[in-house]
Amino acid sequence: MRIHSVKLKNFRGYHEETQINFNDLTVIVGKNDIGKSTILEALDIFFNDGKGCIKPDNEDLNFDARSRGEDTFSISVEFSDLPKEIVIDSDAHTTLESEYLLNIDTRLEIKKIYSENGKLKATYIVAEHPSNENCSDLLTSKITDLRKILQIFNIECDNKATSNIIRKSIWTYFSKNLKLKTCDIPVDKEDAKKIWSGIYKILPTFVLFQSDRQNKDGDAEVQDPLKEATKRILKNEELQKELEDISEKVRAELKEVANATVNKLKKIDPAIANILKPEIPEATELKWADVFKSVSITGDEIPINKRGSGVRRLILLSFFMAEADRKNSDRDDDNDIIYGFEEPETSQHSDNQRMLITAFKKISEDRNKQVILTTHSGDILMQLDFENIIMLSGDKKKEITSIEPDQLCYKSLNEIDYIAFDNPTSAYHDELYSHLESKNLINGYLNTIRQKNYIEKNKDTGEPRPVKKIGLSKYIRHQIHHPDNEYNELYTNQELRESIDLMRKYISEEKSN
């Protein structure tokens, strides 16, 4: 299964319902504090019910929604690449389609509603479902009630012992009058829990690696991921039993030694011996993890916590992915796994950033893996296809747009940087200006924009030449290429942005003509 989309409503900065679509590899870009991390954290809440990285609380309800008297927020996820079969009644196999559990786009859509304090309030499947009162609530009906419907309408059914077969017979009987419509089917009520249990088993595993993940010298995970692994391993029930057996043997021998010591002391000083009592901890009180406190992954005898932040983070990223695979393998079913990475480029050199995105691309190519990440790195973006990049913008109303080849005829890091992060650069200005020159459009363009006084510098004497008016973009171009000319005021960042926008607009208009 794959996440096709997530819909957020009243969740933090997302007041109006906003839909974000995903590919096998999806990279979310946008300015700081625009809501990129919110998307990943919403997915963590949805999949892990507060047992993952993020615990929903009373600050998650959108401020505007709260001020208008609304007291819930919702996170909905649409899934594609659905399994051919599912079990929701005992061991009986059925399909999501035959149970009318798919939405109008034939996807599985699950909606979770949370109260203003962050507690899960209700879980629904949004589906095109029969609304005919005679066959509308079959999924939540007990088998005795299903049999009554068979009897009332004299419906033939080959197997009256299996709920899904009875439902199929009833729906077939009313096939010409099902009155299909989009419904929110509750799956957290007592009679419907079997449905949710069956669907929950097929959901992907979602794991989130956060950008602010602890990576200080004192953090146990950074001291060495093996310490965290040790704690997990020691929780194994079978291993715990073996350790308890060992503890009891050691404890028994210690008792013998202690008692023998006290008995000898009684012959020397009975008064002291009588107040002594051997204290040996119970097996359950022993801290086995301390026995393995020296475990480590080192290189050149240098522990992880003494290495650079970039190396520490690379190791943590690797540990995170290995643990995600392990957690997923612990489930009864071979489920898909979805990685969420928040700003994986943090503390990484450009070369490492490129290696990371290569690794993420390879992971996303696996049949059962999907990768979603946020980034501020142009180096990462340049390694991607445009279809992998989505841009988040807007304040009160969020907008999700794709990044595609825009004004330039080639993939430009500077253009992506401008579109995604609203970062005007002299390099991008140069690219646009050169593009206009290459298309013989520069003179026509310069005549359409505001003029600015410019003083050229005599190459031979260094003296200023008479003032002349030139287009704003040419003014900036001259200053970029002739920084030694001190006779003109340096262009402002606002002017740089203005010039870039003017060139982009002109190129766009020429394209449409």
C-alpha cells in the first residue's frame, strides 16, 4: 500500500481542508515555518496514535478554528496499491471493493477525528457506500441481524454462517437500488471494530526521523545506537527468562557466601553478627543494561559522541532506517513501510547530501517502501525529478503546487531556489538575463521596464563617464559583473527581486505568444 494523499483540516496551520498528494519519493519544500514538518507529524499521529514521535495535544487545534467555536481537527489518508484481499470476518476473505469500502476514486480513505485536547474521537472510512435503508449498515450489523434481512426479503444465500457472504447476497439483491453515496462509515464502534481490526493489519508502517532529533553528547542514542538496541533486546521475553535463571543461580550462591561469612563472624563477635543481614537484590531488580554499557560502534577508537555532528547524524539516520525495518518485520503481516525524514541534510556536507538523496531514491524504488521528506537543500533538489518535488505556500490558506520547468529551458538550481524558497540571487538574475540575450529579446525587454541612472567607469583612466539611463535589469547586471565600479549605488535586495520578477513575467508572456 502507498499513501496517495493526506488531507488536513483544522490541524495547526491548516484551517481549510488541504490535500497533499505523494509519489513513491516526495520532497516537500517551502519557506521556514510554512507547515512542511506539520505534514510529516500529522502522518505520525495518524499511523502511530501518539505512540510515535508526536503526541497530539490541545495546541494542535487551529487557532482560527478554535476562535470560531470549532473543537475538532481531522487527518485523513488515502491509500492506493491496495491488497487484492482482506479479512474482516474471522478467516473469510473478501475485498475492499465488494464491501463498498472504497471512495469515489476507488481508493481506501481513512479519516480520524481528534478532539480539541488531542484525543482520538472517531475513526471513519470514507467510501461510496449503499445508503438504501434496507442494506446501508450491513458492515456494522451482527450476523443474527444479517440473517433477519435474508428472512424478511426472502433472499437466497449459499452460506449463512459467514457475514461477508450474507452481505454480498443482500447487496446483490438490492443491486439496482443501492443508492451509493459518499458516507463516513464509523469503524470504532463495538459492532464495527472487526472491520477496523482487519484494515489496521494491512496499513503501512510509518516512521519519522525529525530534524531536531536529539544529537548531543549526553544523549544515549548518540553515545551509541547500540545502547538503545541493548535495552530493546533485553526486553525479549525468552531472553528475560534465561537472564532470570542465571540471576537466581548467582543469587543462590551469593546467599551461601554471605551466610557463611555471617556464621563465621558469630564465632568471633556474636553481637555484630546478629545485626548483619545479607542483602541480595531480586533477579527482577538487576540492571542488565549496565552490564552492556560499554557496547559501542567506534572507528579509530573514537566513540560516536566525540565525532562531528555530521557523522553522528549519518549514523543516527542509518540506525533509524534499520530500526524501522525491524519494527515492520515484527508485525504479523509483511506490510509496506513509509519513511518520513525531516531535513535529513542537517549538519551534512554537500557531498553527503547528494549521497543521502541517492540512497533515498534507491529506497523508494523498493516495491514496499515509500519516502517522504522535507528539505531546504538545493543540492538535494537538483538530484530530483520535478515530479518528486511539491511546494508548500500560503499563510491562512495553504497551497500545494508542483515545481516544474518554469522560465528557463533547463533545470536550474537558482530557479528552484527562487520558486521554492523565495530566495532571489544574483546568479539567478544572471541566468534570466542571459536567457533573454540568447533569444534576442533583451533590447525589447529593457525598453519595457523602469530606467535608472548609471555611471560607467572609463577603463583607461578610471574616471566616471556621463550619466545615462538604462533599464533596471541592465543596471543590476553591470553591478554584478563590474563590482569595481564605485560610482553607482549598490542595488537593493528589493530591486533584485523586482528585476527577477520582471524578467520572469516577460519570458512567460513571450512563451505564450
